[in-house]
Amino acid sequence: MNTQWETVIGLEIHAQLATKSKIFSGASTAYGAEPNSQACAVDLGLPGVLPVLNEEAVRMAVIFGMAIEAHIAPYSVFARKNYFYPDLPKGYQISQMELPIVGVGHLDIEVDGANKRIGITRAHLEEDAGKSLHGSFHGLTGIDLNRAGTPLLEIVSEPDMRSAKEAVAYMKTMHELVRYLGICDGNMQEGSFRCDANVSVRPKGQKEFGTRAELKNINSFKFVEKAINHEVERQIELIESGGTVVQETRLYDSVKDETRSMRSKEEANDYRYFPDPDLLPVLIDEDFKTQIKAQLPELPQAKKQRFKEDYALDEESATILTSSRPLADYFETVVKESGCEAKMCANWVTGDLLAALNKADLDITDSPLSHQRLAGLLKRISDDTISGKIAKQVFEELWQSTATADEVIEAKGLKQITDTGAIEAIIDKIIADNQDQVEQYRSGKDKVFGFFVGQVMKEMQGKANPGEVNKMLKAKLQ
Amino acid sequence: MHNKTIAELAKGLRSGEFSSVELTSAFLDRIKQHKVLNAYVTVTEDRALQQAKAADARLATGDAELLTGIPIAQKDIFCTEGVKTTCGSLMLDNFIAPYNATVIDKFNNAGAIMLGKLNMDEFAMGSSNETSYYGVVKNPWDINAVPGGSSGGSAAAVAARLAVCATGTDTGGSIRQPAAHCGITGLKPTYGRVSRYGMIAYASSLDQGGPMTRNAEDAAILLQTMAGFDDKDSTSVDAPVPDYMAGLTNSLEGLKIGLPKEFFGEGLNSEVAAVLEAAINEYRKLGATVTEISMPSLKLAIPAYYVIAPAECSANLSRFDGVRFGYRCENPADLTDLYTRSRGEGFGKEVKRRILMGTYALSAGYYDAYYIKAQKVRRLISEDFKRALSEVDVIMGPVAPSTAFGIGEKIGNPIEMYLSDIYTIAINLAGVPAMSIPAGFVSGLPVGLQLIGNYFSEARLLNISHQYQQVTDWHQQIPKGFE
């Protein structure tokens, strides 16, 4: 039944820019402070105050524009968006309307192994509002203006997505990109990265778009998918039962897992945008763009491609390692410092290290194991000082301490024995002590070979070079 | 000593003829004596005397500035830390500003004494000071006449010697028109010359603070302190501030004066026209040449202004919502009630009229027809000024069509009231500087001559004014009862 319908989705993403101070004042943007302790006269909208643009926010918007290969407006204008709300101190939000700083660009996403290019209509700078706090005020509403004036980049996509899955892929790719660029911390719990979705359906093959509903404030990847799917179902059911979709704003309720109407088009505010006379137009010249271009980091997709080519990594490892810039940097530093085969470095980083980080709920940037120390460990594996198995043991030690691999190997006497004389002596002893098993082996029970390896390793506390042990055992048991 | 100029007072303070405390006390006494004018909303007596003591101490060290110890008064539109800042409105009747406007900081740093805060039209919207919540200010030359507006308290206080000098702000003529009606000197600087930080906004792209003084020399001294780039105001201009005193005595030989024929046509009172003609003749005697010019876009200034200014004010005044500061209605039933009653009760009629006009002009479907069109007109007006001022050094004309009108005469007719700013509004739209200087009297009421210069030509305008004041004594006339 549903197959005859096509879903059309466009996303508006609000990325909070990682500036130290607010977009139009010197107050701090740090999250979680006492209510109203980070709101200065300008943020409070006191009579007579004036906004002054934070250049860092402009720089970040331009970085973003370049990353999505967009047109950077040489002349962009801040406008006032007028509406009354208690957490909007001035009665208007400073945003950009007719002349946004970032024009048409695009973002490539990957869904089920296939690439798709999603158009980006525009991205503009604006200030965030404060927060209304309900409850614990004796039935009154409290206002916290700490967030008021926090810089946001609103990124508006074309209605190019055709499924909730694509929308999630787009949102994830965008999330990765802004963190890569260092312009947004991407913290979705704190609201640093949130999205509104414009959703409509149309019969397959129809050119015109259906009437859309705007789903507000979706704050996780999971909810984007759920909210869109629910909305699509709602719209299809509505149309199939003879109704019509009305243009409206709907709120996604993650608890009840449903969307409900917030306001219809008729109830929508007339925001009466006009250029803010307190701010000069933002002029961006070629010099500024050249300067930014030079600082532009390698983007996730290019990095992934390079990892696959230069390090001969498989798709999965390359994807994991390039999922965040600090992780990719960590990996590359380990490769460089250890001089080891990239594949092995990748296995250690994506395997043991990430597992340990996940378990401790830590980010790579907070890893207790530095890249120098991990590289030190890998070096000892590749030069056969220790075996892979012993290395796991050393890794545990390194994770718990601040010692180097060499210090741990030395202190614990974990150095691999490659002295063939010592190994040979042990092998001879084991063979002599286990004649039954020798018989079995010689009569064709190959499985018993493992027993001998185990015995030798046990005798040598795992420090024997396994290759050497295998080789010598085979020769002796012939 | 209340009749002395700033330069004379500075000399007296240094020679020990009188102290700042004595001078300040004298002005505080005069303010009490002449309460009938209603020029002040707030008199900051204790603070003023404290500042005067500090000024005397600073004067004694020899490390004083020209304004150190000089009692001045501030239009109640400038935020003053710890002092009620009302903007002439019930909306801010309870508002004690927690910070100083940049201009106030500058005067404090110079050691000037603040006598108090001056009455004004509510949120600077008015041409007669009749829209003030604190009541109309009376014109010292005729207490049945308005002082002009919106800086009516400033003009009346300076004319009546209730302050040595004062600040004003000018969005469409609010410094020049009251200066003309009260017979004082007023200067609206180039847009961006004086910081707007802490100056409560009416129409941000037009508002400009400036000096209101007894003569051009005092205006130069005040502007010297007020002018300059402010990193808290993005629209302030980062250009060096010249020495406004240096060129005051320059000769006017060869000065090219342009008289726009649009300024001298129908609507201008003929007696006022005669006074202006006489003033221009004085300039001829000083060596100036006079040519008639045409600025056809001037007639579009009023309609353009009454779209742009209300549009900006409709947003600027949204912050007065009863939530964080200012007037809040009693027992609001819900949020909408809080907004509508706080704003409905807290704002006066003229302010509400302009908020509504501006809201309408910005509404969907009307924006292009009104706001965009008005901006185009504004550009035409700027072009007209640029062209005219490339041909002449200064444009001269009337400040207002008539002398001060009677209290209550025009307040019921907004259109007629708006037309009283017909000669001043275009200057704000273009952003150029302009002055009003006393040029004579009609039936005992002062007439102002307007001088308009090119961008950042304040020093030249002050020079042109000063030279005229060297050969005339209109600026030295004192209204009866205020000698």
C-alpha cells in the first residue's frame, strides 16, 4: 500500500557554533552555568544596548560554506525576526533572511552503500533564544538567558531526501562534518546540534510536492527517524482516508512517540523581517576566503578515501577511524610514531583502544593511553619483543598506568624469548614428559600439536616467540 | 556666573573665582527656582555635589580637562548607572539603569558634573515635548509655547540657564528644532560620529546624540568629548576626531552657501523667512557667496521618514514587554494579557501610534510597498545631499516653518505636528551633520537658522556658526525672568 507514496524530506539543522563568547556580546557561551549568570546587558536586551558581531562566528560560517562547496556571500545582512516570547529578550531575534552568509552548496551522503548528493539551500548565522524553565517557581515560569545570544548556524537543505533513513544519514554526515571542521561540538544532549524536519508525501511519479508539515526540535538521530516515519504514516493515512494534509508546525513527542500539531499556517507569526540597523553588512573579500581555505581541514570523505588508499584499510576500519577528526589524527600519529604496518595499528585502535574507551565512556580526546604509549607498544610487537598475546596484557597495564610499554615489559619480565636454545630445552623436556601425546601425534592426531604449544608457552609464561615454538616443535615431533 | 560660557567658567574654576561646588550649587538653586519649566525629570543633587567636590580636587591637581567641574544635564534617553532613566515614559518610570551610556562615561571621565536628567518627548517621539509622561516642558521665552521636541527639556534648560549646556538626540530634528524654538545652538553630528551605546533607541539608523549649548564654541567643546569610535557600537565610525576648537575662527571668505529653493517655498512663515534672509546677508558680509540650489527629493522626506522610523521603532520597543524591567501591568491573567496590558498601559498614545505604523509597514504584503520604497527614497535623498554638497560648502535654510507654537495647538493633529519637522528630517535620512543657531526673533520668539554640511564636516559647521556669532548677539539673548 505504502509503496505508491513517495516521501519528501528537507532538514533545517541548527548547529551551535563553538565560539567562546556569544555572537553579539562578550558573555561566555559555556553550557550549564547558574541561570542568568552568563547573560550580560546586551543578552538581557536592556534599553540602549547594541549588538557587536563576533568575528569568530563569521569565520566559522565561512569555513562551513567552503566545506560544502557553497557560494560565500561577499555581502550578507543581519535581519530582525520579530516575535514576542519571554525568553526572547529583545522581542526580536537577530538572524539573516534575504542575504545569508552561505549560499547554495551540497553534502554527499551514503545510504546502503550508495552515494547521494543532498542540496543545501543556504546557511545563515543567528542568535539563540534563552530558555523558559517551568516548575519549581511556585507556579510561575522562570527565564534563563544564559543561552540567549549563543551563535547558531542554521543549515537549510533542499527537499532532496526520500526516506527517514536518508534524513538520518544526512544528519549524521552533517554532524560529523561540523565536528570535523571544529565549528560545533555536536553535543546533542546539550542542544548544540538539533534539527527541524519538513516532511511531505506525494504519489510516486508526481512532480509537485505535497503539503508539508514541519517537525520541530528533534534532538537525536533515533528520533529523527522515528518522528519522520510517524509523520509519513500519519500523512498517508490521512490522505488515504480522504483527508488533506494542512501546512502546520508539529512537535515530536519522544515519550509518546507521536507528532502533534503546534500551530497551523494561519496561526503562524508574521515575523516582519527587516535589516537590523544596529549591525553593518558583513563583507567578505577574497583575501579572507583564501586565508580560510588554507586553514580548512581535510574533510571526512576525502580522509576516508585516503585512508583506504594510503593505508590499505578496509571500508569498515576507514569508516570508523575517520568518524571523528581526533580519532583519525590519533591513528595517523600512531602509524607515524610506531612505524608499524597501518593495518595492525588500525586493528589496535579500532579494537582494543575503542573497546576500552567505550567501556570507560571516554572520548578519544580523553584517552588515558596516549598515542606515544600505544605506538611504543606496537613497536615491540612488530620487532618481536613481545607476542600479540602478551601485548594485550601490556595494553591493560598501559591503560591503568602512565608507564611506557618498555617499562611494563621490563618490570614484568614479559620480553619474548627468541633464544632458540632456551626454547629447545623446554621443548625437549615437554616431549620427554608427555610420551603418550607424542605417540598420538605421530599416529596422525594433528590436534595434539596444540597441546604441545600450550605446554611450552605455559612453561615459558607466554614469553616464547610463538612462530619459533611452532617451527621447532614441528621439527622435533617429526 | 550662570551666564558664562564653558571657556569662561573653566577660567573661573582655575583662577579660584568660584569652585565647582559653588557653581553646581548655583545651578541646583536655579533648577529649584524655575521648576515651572518642567525641564528636569530627575535632579541628581547629591550626586552632582559629590562630583563637584571631586572636580574641585581634580582642578587643584592641575590635571583637569575643559569640562572638569562644569555642570551639565543629560537628556533622559542616556542610560546613567544608578540613576532613573525614563526616556520620558511611564514604561521606564521605575527603571534605574545598571550601566552608563558611552557618552555618559565620557562626560564622567572628563569630570563634568551631571545636574540631572532632562525631560523629553516619550521615547523621543514628538516635536513639542507634549508626549512626555512627565508633562510638557514650557518654553522659557513664552511659557504658553512648546519648547520643541523631542529634546525639549535640554533646550529649555540651556536657554533658561538651568544648566551650562546639555545633551540631546536627534532622529528627525530633535536637537535642532527645540534649539531653534528656545534660541540656543544645537548640533546633530554625522550619523556614526557619536556612540549610540546606552542611548535608548528610537530609530537606530537615524538616531544621533549631540550637544545643545548656548553658542558654537561650547558645542565644539561638548562634541570634542562626545565624538569618537566606540567598539560597543558597530555603527559608530572609526575615524579620527578632529580638534573642533582649532578652526573656529577661520575666515569665511569665499564660503559657498547653497539655499535649496524647496526650503523657502510655501509653508515657511514669511516673518521667519525674513529673519533667515537677514542672517544670510550677514554671511554675505563675512565674505560668503550665495546660490540657489534645488533638491527635488526633499519633499519625499516626511513620508519616507514616517515609514522607516516607525518600522525601526516597532522592533526597538519590543523589549519593553513587562518581563525583565520597566512597567508591568497589575495581576496579568496570562502571557498575552501581560504583554498587551503592560504595553498598552506603559506606552503613551504617540508611541503606540508609531509602533502600529511601523508594524503595519513591515507586515507581509506591505513591506515592499512601504519599507523598501522608503529605503529607495532615502537613497535619493542622500544622493541629493551629496550632489548639492559637492557644489556648495554649506546648505542653509529654516529649522522649522514657524517659531514655537502654543502648547496644545498641534498635539491633536499628528500630521500637522509631523510637518513641523519638514526641514530637519531629510538630514537624518542622509546622515549628514547639521546645526541650528539663533538668528533672530519673531514676536519675541527665537528663530533658528539651519546649517547643513557634508559628512564629518562638523568642524566646518562649527566654524561657520562661530563666525556668525562673532558678529551677532542673538545667541546671547536671555529670556525674561531667567537673567
